[in-house]
Amino acid sequence: MLAVLLAACAGPDRGVPEDASALLAPGIRAIPGFVSAAEAYFSPDGSRVICNGNLEEGEPHHTFTIGVDGSRPVRVNDRGEDACSFFTPDGKGILYSSTRDHPEMPAGSWHDANDYPQGSEVYACDLDGGNLRRLTDNRWYDAEISASPDGEWYLFARQEEGLLDLWRMRADGTEEQKVTSTPEWQEGGAFYLPDGETILYRAWRLEDQNRQPKPMALFTVKHDGTEMTQLTDYGSTNWSPYPAPDGVHCVFSKVYPGEKGRPNFEIVWLDMETGHQTRLTNDPAFDGFPTLSSDGRTLLFSSSRASPPGSRALNLFVMDLGPLLDGE
């Protein structure tokens, strides 16, 4: 069993606020075009985003790319149901997870780890969905796909017999390697840091899988499975991290106390070296799945802030982080 080290926290950073949400709120705008959409990532050149979404009410979520202004949506897949997706680092290809080849298996739920779609596989294709290659071939849950900065390795989560771990494979689907093997922890939502060998991810304890809100912590680990380091406390919900291009900071979702005691998901900027956290959003709606542009100056996130009261539908928003970054 690998030892889990807790990263040192040096206290607040000078000049970096605890809450920058009011400063950044004027820089938020919606990306139109979807009835609902989530889990979005910028293309390397920042001109488009990839996500799972639908264009008509009642449609299953499929993988799309769309301009950052909401123009020219392209449906990448039209079979089964899709979840996580990612651009290849060269901007010429797409990775996504889907149940498209397992219609015979129970649909499951992307939102419930006790019922994840066991027919989910990982695919690669061209930007228009052509030249489709299936990279995994089993009856487990394979999803939460991303790529190393050089495109040599693809990183994903696999659930076998109810246990989640991180895996990596070559870009052609060969040389599958298990990165984590921790029966007490459920790992996922992983991304490479810019150094090409350190992985940032979230995890919860298996014994807490049915708790709501679910306690989660952020970790890093080398892609050979060594140097596992815990970055945040475990008592609260720290979820869906994404690294900044400087390799020092990341964004993630955190649960704060909301109205009438309900959990309120907000987005936080974390210094992974000092532990200092800066709140980026402050809205009673759900704000989550944060990611960053390649220069780290634009935040892309999913939110219900534009949905009718009582609706849980998510859509895509961008935020200019310039006022925060230029003030550091």
C-alpha cells in the first residue's frame, strides 16, 4: 500500500484574496447553443470547447464541439450516451467515453458510483467524429478520459467490481498500466500536470460512497504510482480538479454551506504548494466542473445559474481570470 502524504499548508498567500468572486463576476458570460451541457474543455488554441450536451429537450447527452461564442456545433457521436471528453494535445483529435457499443447492457447512471454504466468505453476520433477507434474493450466502466501534455499517454478511470482506480494507456490503446491500487479509496477525475509525469485527481473513501454530500480530497501521484500526496482536507467535498499551466495552481469544485443548509458547489483556485484557496464563484446555483484555457487566463465551467427555479440543467460559462492573476 502506498503511503499517503499530506502536503504542507503555509497559510494565506500575501496579496491573494480569500474570496475573489465579486471581482471576477463581471467577467462571466454564457456559451449559448445547448439545452444542457457539462464537463467542457478548451481546444488547445482556445477557439472551441468540447463537452457532453444536447440540442433538443429529452435527447441523451452526446459529445459535441462548439465555438466559444456558441457557433458551429458539431455532434461527434450519435449513439448510446456520452460523458467525459477531451481534445488531444495537438488539437487534431478527440477522446470521449460512451456506451455506444453496449446497448444490451443496463444504462446505469453517470452520477451514481454504485451504478456507473459498465458498458462505457473510451474512443478516439478526428474532430468531426470520423476515423473512430475504440481504445478499450471490456464490460467495465472506462471513462473520465484525458491526455498527457505530449499526447503519448491517455489517462482514465476504470471501475472493476465496484472499485475505482486510475489507469493509463498509450495513444493507440496498448500498454494499459494501473496507476493506483487502493481498495479503500475511489479515484477519478484525473489530469496530467505540465511536467508530464504528475497526475492530479480527486478521491473519496469507499466507506463514504453513499454519504451526501460526499467527502472528497484532492491528491497528486506520479504516473508510475509513486509519491501519492494529499493536497486538501478530507472532511469537506473537494472535487473535479483541473491543473493550471504553471503546474503550481489548480481549480476545483468545493461545497460550501448554502441556503437552508443545502450544499452549495462553488469554484476555488488552489495554490498546490502553499494550500492557499481563493473562492472564484459565489452563487446559490451549482457551479462545477472547472477547467482552464491553455494560457490559464480563462475559466470554463458548468452551472445551473441560468436555469429556471427548481431545474438542475447545466450550461456552459466562461470567466476572465485576468483581474485575479494580474493582481497576484
